[in-house]
Amino acid sequence: MRALTIRQPWLDAILVGSKRIENRGRDPGIRYPAEWVALHAGLALHVDADSCYGLAPELPRDHLRGAILGLALVTPGVPVESLDPADPWASGPICLGLAQILVLDRP
């Protein structure tokens, strides 16, 4: 199984159900129609964490890091230009769709 490393607090936004798009600089090669991947919390906090809290103010400020925290069904990447420009989570350049998020009981 593949894994995506996602910095906090963005991963917590996925796990609580707010964020359903993951932005990547390049296409990770997810195959059609979708693929299960592990969601790994990176060790570092994202430098733009404040913008995530603005989009999802319900997020906790204490984040687990350095562990696999969940699983997701991930759809292949598409260019950000092909998505709704009003979606606040889509910044691209490649956007992966996230569905059927499973949060692990224990990291």
C-alpha cells in the first residue's frame, strides 16, 4: 500500500471531514478509478497552518505527527484548473480527490 505524507494541520482537516482535496506539486501516479492509500502525518507543521485554521476553525491545535493516522480512497490527480475555482481547498497544481476517509483508532 502506498502512503501520502501530509503536514499538519492539513491532515487533521482531512480526518475531520473538512478537506476532500489534497494538493501536490506532481502527480503521484494514483491509478484509475481510485486507490487506497495510508495517510501519514509528517513531522513538521506546515508553514501556512494559519490558513488551514481559517478554513476549518474546529481543528484542534495539538496534532499527532510522525505516524499513519488514517486511510483514504484517493482518485487520480487532475489539474487545479479543472476544478471549481470557488473551492477553498484546491490550490494545485495537481489535486487528488479524497473519499471514504477511515481514521485509525491507534496511530
